[in-house]
Amino acid sequence: QVQLVESGGVLVQAGGSRRPSCVASGTIFSTHHMGWNRQAPGKQRELVAVISSGGSTNYADSVKGRCTISRDNTKNTVYLQMNNLKPDDTAVYYCNARRLFSTYENNYWGQGTQVTVSS
């Protein structure tokens, strides 16, 4: 079965940078959109960034210009480069693999990794 395993969560000071990664098992990586979502306490989960199987990217307005998502299909790994981190970026970050079909979708989630940004 498909498993997504995130790593790279850490306590970091405001203005710092981190690059969480997500490794996907199985054979679905190259055909799925890969994304990062985050959830802060008391808030809904929100999309941070997504990269399609073709390499196109999209970002939430709150992180645009500070984050870069990338993927390495040879390593089944997606990265989220986060720069100039702010306390508001504090959240659990979840890796997501998704593929839409006409009648259903594949949607897989990792266990999450905590990123805490101190002021």
C-alpha cells in the first residue's frame, strides 16, 4: 500500500529556513500530484503548496514567495523549501498524494511533521 513519510519538522526561529521532505512508497509517485498541507491548532487544514505530475506548482497566498515545492521522481520524494519562516507558519505539515479520475480519486496522506517557528 502507498505510504507517505514526512521528515524535517523542527523548532526554528523566525526568519529561518527548513526543508521538510516526504518519501512515498509504491509506484504512484510520478503519476500523482504531490502537495503539502498544514493544520494549526484550532484551524482547518489548508493547502500550502502542490506540484503536479507534470511539474506545475501552486501556492497558498500566505506562503507565496517564501516557499518552493519540488519533487524528485527518481527518489519518490517531494520537498518543501520554506524560507523566512514566521510564527504563523507554525503547524503540523502533512504530505499529500492525489490523483483525480472521472469517477473517483486516489488520496493519500502522511502522518505529519511539526514545524514550530518561535519569535
